[in-house]
Amino acid sequence: MTIFQKIISRETPADIVYEDDEILAFRDIAPQAPTHIVIIPKTQIRSVAAAGPKDAVLLGRLMLVAAEIARDLGIDESGYRLVTNINRHGGQSVMHLHIHLLGGRQLSWPPG
Ligand code: AMP
């Protein structure tokens, strides 16, 4: 079981900013920007690489929820970045699909 499943089951506390039947979003415990939210599906999917056609609507909803949270937190005009890390080279540390919403400061590009 990953830490994110424990957050879904409320076994581990988190600063939750959004929840619906399929999706949960909470503040990252080690924020890399003034706004750093993690958006996850409640179903266990390891990463985008493990997703299939049946997950298409859910993947789309994760992006739309991220945009909604960015609007709610007031960073849509200034801008933000959505990132999903995959496996070792992608820097994925929690093996439960998630999107990082990062904003509140100028982000550099390209990533290191
Ligand atoms: P990744 O490295 O892309 O797998 O992202 C995992 C993210 O989850 C990291 O940014 C961690 O800081 C974050 N994280 C790990 N444990 C927790 C937790 N208990 N509550 C909130 N965020 C967490």
C-alpha cells in the first residue's frame, strides 16, 4: 500500500483541498513552490504508463480538476505547471499516479 492510499483511507492525515467520488487533492508535504498540490485518482493506477483506454476519462478529469484548483487558489492568471513523474528517470517516488500542480513563483524550464 502506498502513502497515497493511506491518505485516501484517512489513515494518514493530509491537507486536503479537493475531493470528489474519483479524485483527491492535497498539499504536498515537501512543497517545491509556494503552491504545490498533488492530485490523485482514488483508484490505484501506478502511473500514466500503466493506464489504459478505460482510464481515459479519469485522466482527463485529473487535468480539469487541476485547472479548477489552480483557479480556486488564484494562480491561473499568473500561471502554473502540471507534472506527472513516471518511474526512475521521471523521478517518481510514490507508485500511485499523481499530478503535481506547481505555481506561485516563476518556474524554470527546461527541468534539470
Ligand atoms: P513523485 O516524486 O512525483 O512520486 O511525487 C510524490 C510526492 O508526494 C512528493 O512531492 C512528496 O513530497 C509527496 N508526498 C509524499 N508523502 C506525502 C504525504 N504524506 N503528504 C503529502 N505529500 C506527500
